[in-house]
Amino acid sequence: MRQLKLAVLISGSGTNLQALIDACANPDYPAKISLVISNKENASGLGRAKEVGIQTLVIRHTDFNKRDEFDKSLTDALESAKVELICLAGFMRILGPVFVNHWHDRLVNIHPSLLPAFKGLHTHKRALEAGVRIAGCTVHYVRTEVDVGPIVAQAAVPIMPDDTEHRLAERVLQQEHQLYPFAVELIARGQARVDGARVQITGTEPSGIAALISPQVTKAE
Ligand code: GAR
């Protein structure tokens, strides 16, 4: 079976990386991780990759004077590893337009909100302040504008009346761990095709749906 060659870019704990590692451990999964890159040498996620023998690389953004030089160094490493799809997983550096355009439709990100709501940072705090009832996460193709791009898949998470930012973040993160492998699988199987600003999904039942809905909130007695 053909397996799409992935790179995962991280800056932190790498729990989404772990979810992808776990998915790729299944021989029927249509992708494998060839390279993990962190811009921070102390990112604990690096250990997750090393543990299972995946090649890791640290490219410190602080070693470069210009963003483009950092981005070029990333591209060189990704091309040497013959990477076909880059997954940003808690990678907390903004990538410049040269990089993003070079990897057009080969670069995806996971964001902890239901985009286009709550782009940027502190998504859970802002969702709670706004009083929305449903939070969630999104896997999307990356475009030059931050947290904008064709949406591959989303998962919805109910907001509880007594939620704190931390509790909500944990609940959303659990869904991220389901969603990212699901979205990458759709891409790897050729079932998610970019069509302008949208992604057309084929071959899933019910047709066209690329969403995971977390379990229903049980009604208070
Ligand atoms: C995840 O919640 C991810 O959605 C978020 O960072 C966390 C990384 O966790 N990404 C962003 O906020 C990107 N703007 P992880 O390192 O445990 O996967």
C-alpha cells in the first residue's frame, strides 16, 4: 500500500504528533512520518518521535536573522526527506509567504477552534468570554493569511456551564487527537481535494461529511 510521506512540525509537547504516530503504527494507515522538526530544542514532543525511531531535527528560529532564511532551512530539510505533506502540530512560528506558497496544498495545520471563529491565540479563553455553546478544532490547508485556508475536517465540542479555559482546552485536545489522523487519512487516500476556497470530500459515508461530533452532553436529571 502506498503511504504518503509526512513531516510533523512541532514546538511543544507534541500530543497531536503522538496521535499521528499512533495512527501510523497501523499498517493499514495510508501515511507514515518521515521527519519531525522542532524550532525549539527542548520541545518534549521530540522524545515521542525518537522513542519510535523517527528522524528528528531541531532548526532554531533564533539561529536566523530573517524569517525567510529560517523557512528556507526548513524547506531544504523537508525536501531532502522527500516529504509529501507537512503537518503543523502546535508549531508556534508563523511561516512566511515564500514557504507557504512553495508547499501550497501540501501543508496542513490543526487549530483549536471552529474556524473561521477564533483565529489566533487564546482560542478557549475567547470562546468562553464570547459565551458560545460549541467549541472545537479544525484541520485546514495553510494559506499566507494566518489560520485561513480550505477546511479539511472539524470536530465540535460542547461548552459546559462550569467550564474553565483549562478544562475546555483538554476536551478540545482529545478531539484534536481523533481529528488530525482522520483528516490526514482523507488526504492520503485522495478523498479530500482542494477546490478553490473549499475542500471537496468524497467516498465517506454519509457522503461529503468530514466532521467528528463529540459525545452528546447528558441532560441533568
Ligand atoms: C494544540 O491544541 C494545537 O491545536 C495548538 O497547539 C496545541 C499543541 O498541542 N495549535 C495552535 O494553537 C496553532 N495556532 P500539542 O503540542 O500537544 O500537539
